[in-house]
Amino acid sequence: MVRFEIRYRDACGRLGILETRHGKVETPALLPVINPNKLLISPKEMGKLFGTKIIITNAYIIYKHEDLKERALTEGIHELLDFKGVIMTDSGTFQSYVYGDIDVKPREILEFQREIGSDIGTILDVFVLPDDDHEEARKKVRETIKRAREAVDAKGEMLLACTIQGGKHEDLREECAKEMSKLDADVFPIGGVVPLMEKQLYRELAKAIVHTKMHLDPSKPVHLFGAGHPITFPLAVALGCDLLDSAAYAKYASDDRMIFPWGTEKLSELEEIPCHCPICEEISANELKKMEKEERERAIAMHNLYVSFSEMKRVREAIRRGNLWELVEEKSASNPLLMDALDFLREEKIVKWMEKFEPISKPSAFFYTSKFSLYRPIVYRYRKRLMERFVPKSRVKLVPEVEKPYSRHYRGLWKKFDGDVLVLSPFGPVPLALDEIYPIAQSVFPEKVEKDGCMDLLKRFMDKYKITEEEKYLEKGKDVDFERVKAVVDFQFGKGVSEVLLNGKVDIVKSERTEKIRNVYCDGKHVLSMRAHDGLFTLKPAGAKKLMRAYPPLRFRVVVEDEAVPFIKEGKNVFAKFVVDCDPELRPYDECIIVTKSDEYIAVGRCLLNREEMLSFNYGIAVKTREI
Ligand code: GUN
Ligand code: ZN
């Protein structure tokens, strides 16, 4: 069984830890492709210079080379490549794609990978070409699945990568992903995508990834075969790829092309090199041009790797900070073809799938960075919840946007108006009661922005509740703090939940300094605390117990095995392998109630995984326990 766990997440991207016989690797990781015939830069050097902990090489090339084969079999692959980290091997599928037939049997090359001590070996999958028709692609997919089944029996201690093929056929990607997920595979590469990347068909690439990921066991790491250029890293990772390999650094270097975060440039066309990597610090464009071919190739390959590894750091940092979507959109501004991928990701069916993996709140503000920003899953979620969970009064007053938080400006009006005050924000209409939640308050927009979908949402909202726009003011004023607490509870936990949680005498305690809501008591019991940074609630044990009395399982709950109970009662986190079941509505970073199999309260916590993931993962943390 592969040991893989999620530590942080953003979009469908995961920052995880993959454990192997040769150590742990932080994902998403870049695997430089090592050509065993041509060590332009040795793996050891890569380890030293870039901190590379994982590389990928080709077992078929080694197998076909008498001397290399002999040495690999006697010394092992780690000795042969002089690398102590993790080594993944590919099988020869790509050679069959490039050169036509290859003369090795699937079983033979799999056993060879095992015998030379590869940490992650790959099946000899059958490459489905983008142009393969359904009939042809289906044959190849069925053969690939058959080979994967046979490979499972032969993998031994080696982790096994079972490639998902299917070409452009959605149903075949689905079939392949589902069948492979049933097997004892450890890594799922997405195959057959190199031609898409070479032609920059990024919409097709996004489709291949999404149509695969949607049906794949989410607990296993996913590899993208031939991701190559760093411009695709944020997109691939945002869609859930954990391992990306790059042969591009060497391939481009061999014809004097330099990789940059925004694209590729020919050395011959550069006057200056816009880079500060150790190579470019030392050498000018002119000096580089004058170098001997061999030396130049190595220098450019080095530069290409510096840039690629640095871009991967950016991606990982973006996951930690929660601004991976901003990074994806930034890349699309450097290459319009990437916009075709973002355009595909706007489709309702796709956003709906992505929303299940999207964190409830993030450390960074929502930055509007392109016309695709308002199609991110978090916006979809806001709009959906506004429609389904916010019950308005029958009368509204529509007001323009002002500086955030809106309620500071409109508080007087809000108190007096006998209805709901709705701010026309780019996210859609925002009732003042919801103006402090993530990402409404934590967002940055330019002054003028196309409010895609905002007016349409407003109309649907008004029609649904038969609301009219009319002015009527109260004599006495209303309790807007209570209104806020109610609205946020319903938005966060579900329609009508506030009536259960706040069904007694409610006391709201505010911060004296900021005047923001801090704690909420109901009949003297502390049920909720509001977080200042995202305006959402933390559930307290008294609140959790109230919810449990009112709502049957599995609502809000994560059910754990008996053996885990004593540990959780000591405040330990909930490991995924002990989760029996949970509420399908829970999202990453949602509040939840941890219970026993007989539905007894244990603790409150914060989910790291959604239901699908909690049930699939056998490793790592599922819920961070907060309070007993
Ligand atoms: N390298 C690039 N694409 C592929 C693929 O589809 N399968 C395998 N095994 N290796 C690849
Ligand atoms: Zn450089």
C-alpha cells in the first residue's frame, strides 16, 4: 500500500507527502527525466543543486542496452544512477509511441523494473493517440487494463504506477480510471497527453485530467506524464496532479531554447537573459551564445531546471497560501492557449465537481486576476449557497458597492430598513449579514469589473422569494448582530440550522477593540465562536451536541472506529483509516462533529478531507481535532 497523505490543499491541488523505500517526497513534485545514456546533469548533482528527492528514468532504455542492463541487474538502479533518493521508472510505452513497436513483453519489463530496485515501476500501457477513434482507443484501454491486472501480481515490493489511457474519449478515461482504481495500484499516471502538450492543446489537456480524476481513487498520487514546461504546472496541480515529470529541460537545451516562467525563448533571440539563477548570474547572453555546444547545452539545461524547480516551489507555496487559482490565471495571461483550459473549467458539471474539493476558506484574499476569476469554485459555492441557504425578507434595498466590509458603511441603513440590504458585488448580491465571510470581505477587485452572473443571480434570487424592491423603515431598529449570526450559520452549516442552534436566549459577545462578533451563547452555553480572519464560525462542543440532538446521522458528523476513540478523547487528530463514514456535504476545512459508531459525541474538529477522500485514504489525517 502506498503511503500518501494530504497536508494542505487548494483548488483540487494537494500538498502532500509520499513515502517510499527511499524516503519521503513532498508533492506536488517535479521529476526530472534522466536519460541513462546521456547524463547531462547527474542525479546526484540535481539533488545537491535543486534538492531533487525524486527522479524518473526509462527502464526500457536500460533494458535495451547490454552494459546498462547488466549493471542495473547486478548493482541496482540506485547504484547505476548514483542517486539515493526515489527513482521512478517508465516502461517503454513512450518509445512505442515514438518509434512504433518495441520488443519487450509487458511482464518482462515490469519484472525488470522490480529486479533493478525501482521504487515506482510503470506498467507497459498502450499509448492512445489523440486521433484514435473510439474503437481503436477502446481496444488499447482494455489491453492497458489487462496488463495492469497482471502487473499487480508481479509488483512485489515495488510501488506500481498504472497509467490511465483513453485519449480524448471521456467514457474511456472513465472506464479506465474506475477499473484501475479497483486494483492494488499505488500511483495513477495520466497517459497519452504528450501530443496535447506539444501542440499546446490545453483545453484537451484539462479535459483529459479532469475526466480521469473524476473517477479515480482520490487517495493515490496522480502523475502527469510529460508535463514538461512550467507554464502548465499550476493548471495540472490545480486539477489534482501530484507528480509531474520534465524532459523539457534537456530537450529544449539541446536546441538552445531557454525555459522561463512565461514561456520559452530561443537563446539566439535574446539580448539579455531575464533570469537570476546561478547560471545566468555568471554568464551573459552573448557569452552563452559563444560557448561550445556541449558546455552550452549543459548550462541551458541547468538554467531550465532552476526555473522549473523554482516554479514548482511557487505552486507549492500557492497551495499553502490558498492562491493557486490566481497562479493558474496568471499563467493564462502569459499564454492565451491556457485560457481554453480555463474556459472548459467554467462548465457547470466541472465546477460542481471541483467545488467538492475547494476549501471553505483560505489564508489569502481572493484576487480578481482575469475574466475567469468569477468562475472559480468558491464563487460557484457562494452563489449556490446564497440561493439555497439564505432566506431573505420579502423586501430589499439594492445598494452599490463601497469599501469593505460593506456593513461598516451601511450599518445605519441596515438597522433601520425593514428588509434586506443587498450590495451589488461582483460575487452577486451580498446581504449585509454575509459581508464578512470569506471570500466576500477578503477579496480585491479593480474598480470597474464585468460582474459576470451577478445581475442574473439577483433576478433569480428575487424571483425565487418573490421579493420586491420597496422602501420601508423601522421605528426602533433591528438587531443586526443577531441577523448576521443567523445568516452565517445557515450559509455555513445549512438552511434552517440557525433555528436549531439559536433556539433559546442568544447572547452575542463582541470584541471591544474591533466591534466584531467573537462568541455566541445560547441559553448560557457557548455554541459558536466567530473567526476574525474569515468571518466564519468555529463550532463549540455545546453547539455540536445541540446539532446532534436535532439532526440525525450523518449530518455534520465524522464517524470513527472504536479503537480510535480513546486517542481522539485525548485530543489526537482523526486518521483517515479510522473513519467509518461522514456527511457527504462536508468540504475541506469545514467544521465537523466526531462521533462513535453508536453516534455518541466525541469531539469537534476541522476536516482536512471531503467524504470521498476520507473513505478512500488509509493514511494521514482526515480531521484535525479541536476540542473535546
Ligand atoms: N510518457 C509519456 N507519455 C506516456 C504514457 O502515456 N505512458 C507511459 N508509460 N509513459 C509515457
Ligand atoms: Zn537562469
